[in-house]
Amino acid sequence: MTHAFYSDAAEKILRTDLSPSEQAAVEAARRLIEEDPGSERARRLPDADPRSTSWAIELLPEKTGGRGISVIYRFNADLDAALILWIIAGPLMSVSWKRPPTLPAGGGPGIVAPARIQKGACRA
């Protein structure tokens, strides 16, 4: 079985910036990395080091109970180990978020619709 470790930066993000449900989702991703580092759930990333491969596992908000999270890791087959380099969390979404209002066809106050811009009207 492969061993997966957190970098200092990833450990800090995991412990201080993620909610308990997001932490649980990242831990589940770490266990998946240990079971199958090249899992079909992981996406291969470009890597300059011929001795290792870099991967990303995307965790959707439905899985994390919060934000979308990317777990970026590097796997070395010779060492049979993976290092989780980064945990990238998306923005917090407010529950009360609403779709912005649509503008009327001619634009809105202070907005000029593209059809009303005349050629050559903007000169420096």
C-alpha cells in the first residue's frame, strides 16, 4: 500500500481553513491516493520530473458539504509514496446567493447596449 503524506502547507490548510465536512472529504481523497495513486478519479498533470507523476483529485461541493476542493499530489513509484502538495479550496458560496437581475434589451441605467455603440465613437 502506498503511503500519502501532507506537505506543511497542505496540512495547515487542512487543519485551519476547511470545515469538518471538507476535512473529511480531503481525508477520503488521501485514503484513495493510498489505495490507488493513479485512480481513474485522479487527473494527470504535466510534470517535469521523470521519476514522479503529478495528479489532481477534484472534490465537488456535493462531496465536501461546502466548497469545491482540488487535492494536488505527486506520486513516486520507486518510493511507493505520495506527497499531497496543495489543497485548493474554492470560494465560499452564500446560501442566500441569488441570480443577478437581467437587463432589458436596450441595457440599463448607465449601460450602453453593444448595438448602440457607433463605429469611431471612442477615440483617444
